[in-house]
Amino acid sequence: MDYDDSIYVTQVPIVQRGLTADGLGWAFTTLQAGNWHPLTWLSFMADVSLFGEDPGNFHRTNIAFHVANALLVFAALGWATGAWARSFFTAELFALHPLHVESVVWVAERKDVLSTFFGLLAIGAYLAYTRRPSLVRYLGLVTVFALSLMAKPMWVTLPLLLLLLDFWPLGRLPWPLRRRSSRRRAMSLVLEKLPLLCLSVASSLISLRAQSLGGTVTNELDIVTRLENALVSLAWYLEKTALPIHLAVYYPYQVPIALFRVVLCGVALALVTGAALYLRQRCPAVLVGWLWYLIALLPVIGLVQVGTQAMADRYTYLPLVGIFLAVVWSTAELGARLQIAPHALAALGALVIALFGAEARSQVFVWKDERTLFEHDIAVVGGSSTAYNGLGVFEAHAGNFEAAEKDFRAAEQYFPEIYQAPLNAGLLASRQGRIADAEREYQGAIGLDPKRPDAYYSLALLYLRAGRMGDAVPWLERVLELDPGYPTAHELLAKVRAAQVAEQGAGDSPHSP
């Protein structure tokens, strides 16, 4: 898969070399891919060192982490609640839901499964700490939380999620806070989370900086549109949780968003919130699960616009734990009230999980290659710049240059403001030896997004292949200004400068008689 896997593995030479001292330093300093996630880089390097460059091994590592995460969901919930059967069904939903396919089968989403692995370990460490508080146990919690953030900052909301667990099932947070002693206890629990909160703030600031430098943070949509999209997304994720069909790798913004749709989604979310509050005494798991869902989605709900996607399946990997928890616990409580036999409820749960598993299996085949992935995306969503760009790249690699150029032109029509289409068109022209066309396309990409280093680097390579070393140097320097850790740029610039010095020295030397 070229889509994003190329910027994480296949076209990153330092990753391809496996675990090295240079790679270790690079992983902790680079902002490649518009993120700071050193642990994710190191995991890819470890794959290469342990298993070689076979793509199948990268996928197997993702699957192993996903299986481990499902086991951790089961263990953490069972340990916290003592309800092992309910915890089992919650973990099964997490393991087999189709919305989670993207996070597991896409190599570039190693950061999802890896950050969740350490995030769930952090919850386990917190449970151990609450059973028998000690400095050593708290430091263990801080350590695994830091590791989670170094894989992906999705878990920055952990301090708030732990407060939810304090309310239920741990019973550490008294409610309501009418007595002074209750308020004092609540404040002590908040203060207990301060070191974790400091890590969250630091991680958030680093991520915003990395994404800004990488050119992925944009203000193309006004805050009202972003708020409307956030409401619609919250409801859409719930809809796709219940009926996970017509899933796609890329969902573009549909602007303007119809007012009736925004109002309908807002009313639906308000009703669910009201029901959760109403059930807070009878079934606190519903309120905790619902708030978990809302809080865990905050980093990716789009209030800060990162990228051009309106929503994404991978964003649900952590938040849906809350929904699964609420559904399983409320179903079990309702079954007990209606005196439904436990084995009948278990059979119903097994049927639902089997249906989800079958749909997840179908979704896996969508990810066979870029052609199946993006043709499916176009069929489901109706076409987007990302889908046509992805198809074009696939066709170009397959040698179908006419089809590739057609796809890149379609991408420009769908979203002319996005730099990727002219960049890919430039790469195609360069591959075909059309130097002037490639130069024009690269310049167009730079004009659309001057903060992205890729087009500068591609233009420098074009000049080098054309024998224009002097023209290549300023573009390589610009690449390193934008991203000091850009793969191969340092080495290439050093080689070009050395070649220039050697050429100049040869020109200045007296000729032998």
C-alpha cells in the first residue's frame, strides 16, 4: 500500500535500515508525516530488524497489538468491575467491529494500535495504583502513559477518562458533591491527575507544532462549519457503530452542511445525554461510557482542522470502548429487569458479534490494494481528491500512465486547492521524462501549499536528474528549513555540495602539459 505507508515505511531509508543508533536519534527529533511519534517509528524499525521488509510482517505486528488490546480491554474491565462475562462481550465488540478494521489493516495506523496498547496498560497501572497507592506504582502509570503519547497523542484525554473511572466502577469520586468532604475528595482526585495532565498538555502542544510545520493544520473552514461538522460526526459515528456499512477510507467535507441535519444530530445527541444522566444511579456504566465516547473523540473531532477529512473510521478506535461498555452493561441490566435468561442474552450477543465479524471480514478485503480501496471509496462517497490521487498513484506504479494522468486531473477538479494532485502529476511527468511539465506541476504544488517539503524535494530531484545542480541546492535547503529531519535531504545536499566543490576544483586546477 502506497497510501501513507510510503511516508512511514517504504520510502523512508532510515526506517528501512532497521534499528540503528542514527535511527534512534532521528525518531526522537523528526517531525516527518506532520507528527512527533518516536515510538511508532521505532516499532517500524524493529519490524525491519526482526522480520525484514516483507509487508506481511508489518501487518502481523498490527494484528498482534490489536489482539493484545482486546485482551487488555477484557482484563481491565473485568478487574475493575468483577463482571467478567460483560467484559468479555465488550472486548469482543472492540476486537471485531468493522469500524476498527482501518486501524488494524493499515500499516501507517500502527500508531493507533500501539498508543492504545500503552494507553490500556496505563489504565491497568492506574487500577493497580488505586488498589494500593505507592510512588512506584504512580511512576509506572506515568511511564506507560508517556509511551502511549510517544506513539500517538490520541490518549491526551486519559486524565479525564481516569476521573470517569473514579466515579464508576471504582467509586472513588463521591457524587453529588454537596458535602465539603466530598468536594475536598474530588479536588484531591483532580490534583492526583496533574502530572498526567502536564504530559497531555505538552504532547498536545508538540503535536500542534508538528502538524503546523507539516502543513496539515488549516483554517479553510470557519469555526461554525467545524462545530456543525463535529455535531454531525458524533452522530455519524454512532450510526456507523450500529450499522457499519458503506465505510470508506476518506470522507470529504460536505459543505455547506444542511441546517436540518445539524439540528437533527444535535437533538439526537442531547436525547442520548439526557438518557445517560437519567440512568446515572440505576446504570452508571451508561453515563461513563457515553462521556468516555465524547471525551475520547475531542482530539479528533475537528475543532482544530487537521487535514481535509470530515471524519475517519480510525478515530473511533479508542472512543468506541465507551459505547460498547454502555451497550453491554445496559443490555445486561435490562435483561435482568425483564427476567430474560442469561443464556438467551449471551446468544443474542454472540449473534451480534458474529454479524459484526462477518462485515469486518468483508471490509478487510476492501484494503487488498489501492485500486480496490479507492474504487470502493468513490462508490461509497462519490469521489474525492484523495481517492482519485490514490488511484492515480496506483495506476502510475502499474505503468498505466494514461489512466494515472486522468485520475490526477479528476483529483484537481474535485479539490483544486489541494497540493497533492499537481505533485503527483509532476512525479508522473518526471517519470516520463517530461521535464518542463514536471517543473510546472511542482511549482503549482508549492504555490498551493508552500509549507509542505515534498514538492520542494521533488523539484530538487528533477533538477539533479537534468544536470542542474546549482538549481537543486536552494530547494534542498528549503526542504531542510521546513523539516530538518526530512529523509535523505541532508545526505543529498551534502553530496551535491561536495560535487560542486569537486567540479569547481577541477575547473581551477592547471592543466598538465
